[in-house]
Amino acid sequence: MNFQELIQKRYSVRAYKSDPVPPEALQQVLEAARPAPTAVNKQPFQLIVIHTEGRKEELKRIYKGNFFSEAPVLICICVIPAQAWSRKDGKNYGLVDATIAMDHLILAATELGLGTCWVAAFDPDAAREILGLPDEVEPVAFTPLGYPVDTPTHTSRKPLSELVRYERW
């Protein structure tokens, strides 16, 4: 499939089969995050792979939605702000870098027929505790990873005319 087809095919999956994700597919998905562009090529992120079997109740402390721990794998992307590049005005680009890497991962999963769902509305304290994150590591987003049960529904998007400005506001 070409890139336009791929980005149209991606959707937020909220129901997963319990079928395991083959190790080679997981490796491909993780590998897709590695070449993502990051400011000054700092790559200030870490991916945490979490197998959900036997941990569903514990993982509900991070995010309560059933689909979150329904997939066989969860992936958390974290940023290490001290390793990220900061602009002259002090703006740290670690969150941007991690976001780009997660998007690469999600698109690679889509290409392989795997479902994902960007989850940012999680409990960061519970995530930090359950994943044993040190203070200098910040969880940014999660995605379940597995084979979808559901089918995509149409999601409306703003027209391009509302999203694009040329030179002047």
C-alpha cells in the first residue's frame, strides 16, 4: 500500500483479539521508531514493551478502558528530557521527538495489519510506579498492540482550509 492508503487505513482500535503478536512483527514495529527524526538526532526516548497477560487489573490503574489491556502487548514511549535538545528560548523538544517516534511505530503496525490506539489520558503516577520509571524518565503515551476485532468507523476531520494558513495569520 502507498503512504496515502496507509495513513487513511490507520484508526484508533478499541477492541483486540487475544492472538499473540509474532516476535518478528513486534520487532518491525519497534524498529520503525528508531529512524524517526528527532531534534539534533538526540533520540531522547525509550520504548517499554509490556506483555498484558496476567496483568490486566494492574494495568487498569494506568488507564481504565478495557481495550487498553485487552491487546497482548502495550507499548509505552517515554522521554528523557535531559537528553533532548532545547531551543534557544528553552523549549525542550523531547515530547515532540517521542511523539514522532510513536507515530512511526503506529504506522508500521498499521502496515502489518496490527491495531493501535494512541493513549495519552493515562495516570502518569500509576504508570511511573508500575513500570518502575526513574524520576528523570517521563511517560508520554501508550498504545495497545494487537490484531483488531473491530472495523474502522468513519472519523470526521476538519477541512484542509481550517488547518492551513499561508504566511500570515
